[in-house]
Amino acid sequence: MNLGKLGQALTAKEIFDLISDDLQRVEQQISLESVASADAVTTIGRYLQSSGGKRLRPALLLLSARLIGPASPSAIRMGAVVEIIHAATLVHDDVIDAAQTRRGRPSTNVQWGNHTCVLAGDWLYMQAFQIALRERNFRILDLLIGLTQMMVEGELFQLERIGRIHVTEADCMELVHRKTACLFSVCARLGALVAGADSAAEEKLGEYAWSLGMAFQLVDDVLDFTAHEKVLGKPVGSDLREGKVTLPLVYALERATPEERAQVETILRDRNYDQVPFRQVRAMLDKYRGIERVRERAHAFTEKARALISEFPESSYQRALYAVIDLITDRDH
């Protein structure tokens, strides 16, 4: 089935309109579940909820559930669970990265300090699991526990490579898998699971969303070098400034001269662009097609996602999941 034109015909608004009532109920659930006896945790939870995130992960879960059958209270709760887990990862990431901004606003660690944020992130994780536990479904808990372990291992995997120039393509793909694609996959699997899908449909939706997540993060890695700061919501070149060598730079470094590699090592050491301006890094990426090659890798993952979702019977939700692919790859932040 050729869904290209149908997929492209759905705008972001049309996609989210399909599940707008469900997403509103997810927001209400998050507000309800983010109230803690410690005021700081409640305040941080509300700060994150009001920060204008895309809600892509609960949307993916809800669309996957609707693809299989009617939305249920379980789907709403699981939508809240994955967004709360995502919020917890953001809080911890900002502490680890010593970030200054998130989505165009001061990051949580700047506002409340590292100690409070680490504990708030821990609370959010545990609250997500408490909500999930109410389903009394071991399969749900198995997916969420495996996911959380994978993401934590991803953070440790990344920390081991901070400040190192000798990062491989395989290292980057492993990190993208652990930190982003696994969460996307679990979102789709949870949606299918609570809607009563059989194991084959759950597996296929999980593979679709995994491919989507891989493409999403690769596009993110490109945008860190190409986006405008006001649109991105954080300074461009942040990854390299934080000591992270991502795939566009890995590809460029494969062909770079010793002098160019030394420039990158200077930035990794200094954690700023004072001695080596960002424009020189961007010029090197263009010279060696680092950005172009990552876009090609992202395109391969989106083609795989398109093929997988095309195997499902046509419906408005199937077309939306098809259109989400373009929404992710054509974005500017």
C-alpha cells in the first residue's frame, strides 16, 4: 500500500487532534500524580509539565493503542507513566550535563540545584512505577523495568565516553538505541499491550517505534549543529561543549586532518568554543559530509518504520503513525 501522500497529508495538528481528548486526560493524570508531600518535587513536576514539550511519547502510545482498539483508562495511565519517566530522565540528564537551559527556559538544576533535582528525578521514576503497578500486569512492569535499566546503562555508557575523541560509529548507535529508541519502542508496545494486541502486532509496533526513535535521535544530533538557538531552545553545539562526540562528528573525524582533530580535542578539553570557534567545527562537518551521512542513516530508519506501519490495516490511526515519521524527521527542534 502506498501511503506516502496520505501520510504527508496529515499535519501535526491533524495527528494530535485524533487523540486530543486522550492527551488532555493524560495531562490531567500527570497533574494528579505529580503531587508529592515534598513541595519541591511538586513544583519541579509542574515546571516540567508546563515547559511545552511535544508529548510525542504518550502520543505514540495512544496512537498505537487506538490502532488496535478503543482507548482505555489503562492507555491514559500508561501515557502518563511514559511521560513521567521521560521527565525523570530530563531532570537527571540536566544534572549530569550541568545544563543551563531546557526548552528555552532555565533548566531544573539551575532553578533548584543538583541535590534536589536528583531526588526529584528519583521520586518521578518511583511514581511512574507506582502508577504502572496499579495495572497488576507483570508484562507492563517487565517492559518498564527493562527500559529503565537500559536508559540508566545508556547514561553510564555515555559518561564513560565524555571528553573522549575516540568514539566509534558503533558507540553512537548503541547510545541512541539505549537512550532514545528503547523508550519509543516501549511506548508503542505498551499502547498495543493495553489495547489487547496479539504478540505479533505488539512486536511489529515495537520495531516501528524503535526505528522511529533511532531516526528521532539522529535528527537531534544533526540539529545540535544546524538549528538556530532560539528555535532549538538551547545553545547550538551543546553536545560537543559538554564533551560528547556524536555521530556527525564521528563521521567527519574519520577523514579529518591531525590539525582538525586537535581542534576538536581542544574543545573537548576546554568545554567551550573560546579557542576554536563553533563555525570551524561546522565547516569541518560540511567538508566531510558528517551531517549529510547522518541524515542518510536517519532516512534508512524512517524507511524501515514506513514499511512496518504499512503492514497494518488502513485507518486514521495508521495514517497518523505513518505521518508521525515525517513530523519527526522534518522538524527544526
